[in-house]
Amino acid sequence: MTETNTTSPQATTLLERFRPLFERIARGTVEREQSRTLPRDQVAWLAAAGFGAVRLPVHAGGAGATVVELAELLTELARADSNLSQIFRGHFAFVEDRLVAPPSASRDEWLARFAAGEIVGNAWSETGPATVGTLGTRLLQRDGAWRLSGTKFYTTGSIFADWIDATATREDGVDVTVLVRTAAPGVEISDDWDGIGQPLTGTGTIVFADVEVDPSRVFLFEDRFRYQTALYQLVLLTVLAGIARAAADDTAQLVSTRSRVYSHGAASLAREDPQILALVGEVASAAFVAQATVTRVAAAIDAAHATAADRDSEADRAANIEGVSAGSGRAHTPRDGGEQQGLRCARSIRTSSEPLVRQALAKRAGCVFAQPDRV
């Protein structure tokens, strides 16, 4: 992998720390894709190296990384294997939720788990006849214990994780998130994703069959951090940016080593042909634009994080509107002349922050929305 410009000295330090591991991961990417081998070892390597804890403060066992610095790391990881950045999507969302939660023993316990290398997967989405905005998964109290029952799909990362962050509706009709051990009795995880996209992210089915739940691991959905939708989408942007960087790397490598040329080419070597070099430049330009988009969105999310302690204040609302809208503009490459629609990343959520999303729509027209727990 070639060197890239970083956003801060801290980002440089973090990249130097993790780049050898990313390069080790990259060496087996193609083989894993071709054989459909889940990257279990690679996720374990990253967890053991403290990758899942980089957002934690240093005193809590992390690296104190900003969202911008995390995004740089995720892009470089996606450059090595794009499945892996997406696998950590749900993990970093729950880490963020605990980081902005009020001080408590529960918060301290979760930060300690992250620092120890424990990973959280995702189980929000459901298929079937359920109405949009409702959940079929239920959390019911029976014989003095809380029990979770239901089926989830698109459970990215959970097959590799220690914990599952699942959404459910409590018996009183309140939506909650529930943290369940992947090894808990009654949890069945299947690698049955057969659609388009990245096949090695573990985006399959989870069945919760009367799983006993610790009440301390149940959280109100409405209390989730306000900018979660923007963070979820940022991770996907880093995946795209990493893929673009890898494509630029591969293109440059192919052209630099190609000896055969066309009889009507403009040079005796492909790497000296101005038409080919122009195309190489366009690929590199697209990768640059993708990374610039990632950095802008990440900076807006950092601003939202900074106001999270003053939830619902004027500054907090403004920061969250910017966070949602930051990724909804146009990203252009030299080839499209400024006409092709670029990356969009704002999505609505079923929480009290929906008015913020509507304001973001008014601020930046043209954003595409979908429920994050349906994707």
C-alpha cells in the first residue's frame, strides 16, 4: 500500500501503529474472497491490537482518536480488505453510544470491555411482513426474567463478535436496544447472506430463541446518541474510499509493470502513454475526492460529539443537523464534469432526532433516506 496524506500527527501515529497489520491482512484478501472464507482470524488480530478501542480516551485504555482519525484508519483498513471496515460498523456505533452516555458504573464496564478487545456486532434489521418502523423482536418478562425472542437479518459483524447490539420492543411497547452475548444459550447465528455486496461481512440471520437478558444491558432506543445515523453512513463512506484507494493502487501497479502496448499507442511503454496516464490520474482523483468526502463528514461528526453532553441545546441541534447533512452534497471527479451525483450518506432514524433530519433535508436538498435498521 502506498503512503497517504494524513489529517493530523495523531493519525500518522495510528497509521504507523496499524499499517503493518493492515498489510498482513491485505496479503490474503483475494484468496478469502475467492474461497468465501470469513475473516475470523483477521478480526481477532484487529481486536487483539486494540483497533476496536481507538476511540476510547487514553486513560480508559484507548488511543483518544477523533472521528476524523478513526475514519482515516477505517479507510486504510478498507483499502486492505473492505469487508473488515464494514464488520466494525456496529461496534464503533455502540462504542460511540457508550462514550457519550452519562457517567455510570455500566458505562465504565463497557469501556473496560472495549479496552480488553471485546467486539460488538449489529442486529437491528428484520425481514418479513413487519410494518416499517415496527419490530417483530420482543423483550418480555416471564418468571422474573427478561427474555428476548425474534429473528434478525443484515446482522453485520455479529458472527465475529463477543456481543450483539439488538433492537426489540419491550412488552410495554417501548423500543429498546439489548446487548446479548453471542455465546448465550438460544442465540443462533448463520452466515447465509447470498445477495450482492460484500459477502464476508457476516451479514446473515440471527435467531433469538427465548434468550435471557440481563436488565442492566437494556437501553432505551430514544436515548441513543443523536448522530448515530451519520456515523453509520460514515463507516460505509470509508469502505467506498478504501475501495477507491485500492483501485488506484492496482491501476498504478498494473500500468507500471505492463510491457505489452498497442500498435497505435502513443508511447512505446504503457506507463509512458499520456492517454493511459490520464486514466490513471482520473482513478486517483476519484479516490482523492472520496477521501475528502470522508474527512468532511467525519469532521462534522466530531463537532456533534463535542456537543453531545448538552443534548437538545441549540449548539447540539445545529451540530447534528450539520452531521446529517454533511454527506448529502455532490462529489465530482474530473471525468464527469461536475454533473454526476456523488456519495450521499444521510439516513433517517426512528428517534426524537427525526426533526433534525427534516431540517437537514431543507438545508441540503437531494439526500436519499432509508431506515438504518432496515439496511
